[in-house]
Amino acid sequence: MQEAVNPIVEAIREFLSTFGLGQYAELVAVIPFLLLLYVAYLIVMRSITLSFRKVGMPSEAISGIRLMARLLFFAVGLSTILSATTVISGTALITGGAIFGTAIGLAFSRALSNIVSGFYMLAARPFRVGDYVKIGATEGIVSELTLNYTRLTLPDMNRQFVPNSKVVESEITNYRVRVDDLMYQRGITVEEEEDEKHSRGNLIKSAYAELKGLAKGTEVYRYTFDVQVNKDYPLLKALEYFNQVSDKHTANFLERPEVMYWATTNLGNIYRIAFIVRKPMEILSVGANFQAEIAEFHEVLKSK
């Protein structure tokens, strides 16, 4: 292999010698290889996504494989560049490396911060690919995790890349919950006898009736949103309307949506409403329709 490459390097050296840059022939010679490596990287990454998606592999697993492939290509490219630096003296290499490292640190401190945050997120796992999350004021479905960015599919179906450093610094709400944990919080255990379950309140009985068909440990998505109602509207009238809409949409969810009086502010009363779906995309479909009808409370209450 070396014998085949040497003529190319010598040809480049002869050409660069006219400009007094013959000693950098090896560095120039690796540029075509790096270009080919980049093209191969694009092809491999696309093939991984399409191939594993066809066989039904989960998005989180595909994202992990893409990350490992990305690190592999980076290692190959870096080792190639370092192998071409043998023509530079040790002193020059150390000095140049220090200068280059300083420049990289100053120019790409944000990128380096994102990478460090990316490793932290891989270890902490506050969410995974496919989860519906809220990061700061941004919410959507996690479609990919990389060392630099977390990619979200927003409710309007646009894609947003959130820097990992911002993710680590922000408050994160993950709407994924386990059914058995949810039932436990409500005072129900899966192993309870039927007569014990039916002796509980209406909310508990309703919750168990809708959720008992799910296997223990099944994960669902419990999404909550707040509605603020002006104090001019009677509290009971607002609750009555919200409950009517919840009854109307019960069939679209795993159980009847919950309506809770949450707080009172100077601007009005705040109600928190929660619904449970199997898949995060349903938050953007049936969940969005439900929220739209809830939002009509102003006109409905005004007409009464």
C-alpha cells in the first residue's frame, strides 16, 4: 500500500516544491482520502437509518448505532491526519498543536461544551429517542440524540436542534410514565383483588378500568396543560364545561381526562388538565384536538 501511495506523494511534493511547500506533501495527499471518507460516512449513516428502520428497530437503538458509527469515522479520520504529520519535526508539531488547540478551544468552546453535555446525557438518560419532552419552553418528540444536539420534532412538525449544553441547563419534563407507577401513585397495586379495587373512589375505579388491560410495566404518555380562566367566569361553570369536553373525548384516550383546579393568580383561576395516550404522536393529533376544544371555553362561557 505504501509503495502505491509513494509515487502520488512524490508527485505532489514536486508540484508543491515550486512554492516552497514540498515538506507538506503528505498532508495534501490525505485530503482526497478524507473526502472519500466523508462521502462514505454520509452513505453509511443513511444506510443505517433506512435499513434498521425497515426491520423495525427502535429509534433509540438506531440513534446509538449512528453515534458509534460517527465516532468510528472520526477516529479513522483523526488517525489518518496524525499519520501524515511525521514530516513535521517534533518541536514544530508540539508548538503547532498547542496553538491549534488554543484556537480550537476559543473558537469552539460552545461545541466542546455541547459534546461534554452529550456524554453526560448519555449517562444520565433524562429521556430517550421517542419520548415526548419539554426542554425549557420547547416541547416535542425526541427524534435523535447526538453528541452536539438533541433533535426534536415540534408540534408543527418542524425539526429543532437543541444544543446539549442548553438541555443540561434547562428544566426537563418527560411525559413518559409506567402504568404500574401511575397506578401506584393513585393508591392501586396490580396485585389487588377486584373487590378491593371496586371499593375505592370513582376516579380510582375509572382509572383501573381503563388501564387494567395494559401489562405491568407498560409505558404510556401522560400529558398535562394549564388553562387560565378570568375570574369573571364562575369557577363551577368553568369546571362544568371542562368536564363536558373531557366526557366527550374519553374514547380517544386510555382513560377520561382529569380536570383539576390548580391555582389562583391576579389574572384568574388556573386549571390543569391531563390525558393519557399510548404513543407520543397521539399528543399531537387527538391531544391537539382536545386542547383546541378546551380552548373554546371563553366563547362558550361568555354565551351562558
